[in-house]
Amino acid sequence: MAGVTVAWVIIVNKPFYPFYVWWLVGSGVDISTLTLVSLPFFLAIPLIAGKFPFAARLALPVIGTLDTVFETVIFGRASATLLFLAPCMALALVTFHPTEKWWQRGVACFIFVCFVVSWWTIGNPIFSWSEGQLATLLNINAFAVASLMAFICLRYSGMASPT
């Protein structure tokens, strides 16, 4: 399953995020460790994929969406963490079988509703970042989103249906 590969990329990279914050932002590393809360949920995806492939396909964009909303609460809207909803939407597009189109549509609507609610309700972060630090977080997150989107494209390219 291609989604398992994407999940492993997230699992392997997620523990490094607090180090990026420490190295590039200089403070807030303690609060950034909260991003590791979702790690066990992402780890569950490869563990269930063998017996429950549909559940794994469903879980990847849903867990990614919930993680994105959680991180937006932590870092605030100005950090651009909501951009991570783009890879979640891309995963909703490519991970489902054609016979699962209603699940696909439901997940796409769920992601969009999460975006709208987050956009209008989440403002300031729970940690006080300076404008320069928020700009650095925006750069980190924009680069990470672009990298993840490129990986998803490369991993799913040429596939007629998800595997």
C-alpha cells in the first residue's frame, strides 16, 4: 500500500520537527514536542494495513487532518501549519479505490470543514512567538508541505488504483 510508505515518511520525520524548531527558531522547543502526540496514531497505520487496508487508507488523511488542526492550535494560524491540509487532501484524492468514492468525498469534505473551522477559530498560538519566529515557522512548514506533496506525487505516480 502506497499510503503505508507515506505514513512511514511521516513517522520517520516527525521526531525531527522539535529539533528544526530548536535549531531554526531558537525557542519553543518544549511546546513543539507536543507535535509528537500524533506519532502513535501514524504508527498504527502500517500496523493495521495488512489486515485492514481500507482502515489504513481512511486513517492516513484523517489522522493527518486532526494532527494539522492540533498543530495549528499550538503554533497559530500565522505559522502556516494549515498548509498541511493540502497533502491530506491529496491523500484523500489518491488513496481510495474507485468503489470507495463516497468515503473519498466524505474525507474531502471533512478536511475542508476542518480547514474552515480552524481558519475562523484558531488565531494566536498557545506559545508566544515573535513575528520573526513565526516567519521562520512559516518557512519550515511551507518547505515541509512542498516536500511531502512532492513525495506523495512521486509515490503515487503511474498508479491506476491504490495498492
